[in-house]
Amino acid sequence: MTRVQKTVFVLAAIVAIILGLTVHRVLQDNHEGANTGFIDAGIILLPEHRSVPSVTMTDQNGQPVALDDLKGKWSVLFFGYTFCPDICPTTLAQLRQVKSELPADAAARLQVILVSVDPKRDTPQQLKQYLGYFDKDFRGFTGDEGGLQKLANGLSIPYIPADTSKPNYTVEHSGNLALLGPDGTQRGFIRAPLNGPKLAAQLPALVQRN
């Protein structure tokens, strides 16, 4: 195992601990008004907002985009890639279905972004074509490996960079989603595996928050 892989595994363990402690904290705060419906739907809100690393990437239209540009809406960030054989298409299909079941005003306050963990193959053109199979309004971000690692680690959703010298390589990554609020801070996570019906029932209340 390489040093990078060991580091990512350690980070993944830390993420699991953070999520566990967060769930425990939210459950403890239930008597003060915490919404257990969110927890049941896999929505884990952080006790305090967290700043997001400042990185600039490229979107599916080939335009530079900064994380500050996401302000104004709730954002769901999924770290995956277009050549993923299973979890990525499944997750994006589930998110498309969830979005289709939301009231129009709630759907308008939510944006889904696929952040590629495979910058070698996921060009803006590839991202745009792939996301078009799911929802034309889904966005895709790509960038250099350093920026992607900084963002993924900053949001506590690390991944293991692939050995791109191997043919048909795959990338090990988490199925959890990062939740960003309209102020651009990280508000929490949506845990994998996704429960579409419960998410569709709970997201309208979530996205009404500022």
C-alpha cells in the first residue's frame, strides 16, 4: 500500500468517526428540536457550519468555476466519475428521481454536482455528455488532482487516486454526498446508500433553510 493510499484510508476512518459522533450529537439534541426525520433519511447535519476549501475547477461547459459560485442554492456534491461501473450511475439515477419528486420551488433551490475523481478521462465534454443521460441541469466539475484532493479531504469525503497507467482502471471513492448550504458552507452529509423516497420527503424542509 502506498503512502497516499494509507493517508486516504486514515482519512476515511476519521470521516467514519466524525459521522458517528455527529449522529450521536444530533440524537442527543433531539429534545431541543432536532428533526429525526432528517436522520432517518440519511441526512446528517453538522453541529456547526464548516468552511469549504477555496479551489477553482472547470465545469462541464469548459468554464472556470469556484466554489463561491455555488452560493444561493443548496448543493449536493457527489465525488465520482463517468467510467464508474456501478455506484455512480446508480446514485445519479436516484438523485434524478428524487429531484423529480420534489415540489418545483424545492427543486429550484437545489443543485446536484458530480465532482470527478478521474480528471484524466473526465474532460468537460465527457462530463456534459454523461450528465445529459440523467438530468440536463446536473453540473459536473473537474480539475487537477491537487485541487480535487484538497476539496475532497476538506469535505471529509476522501478518495484513492487511481493508477492511471493500468487499462480500464477504476477509482475507489465514497458514496456519501456532501451538503453545502446557500451561504457556501458545508452543512453536512447524505449517507450512502441513498433512500430516495425518504430523501424526497425531507429535502423540501431542508432547502427552505438559509
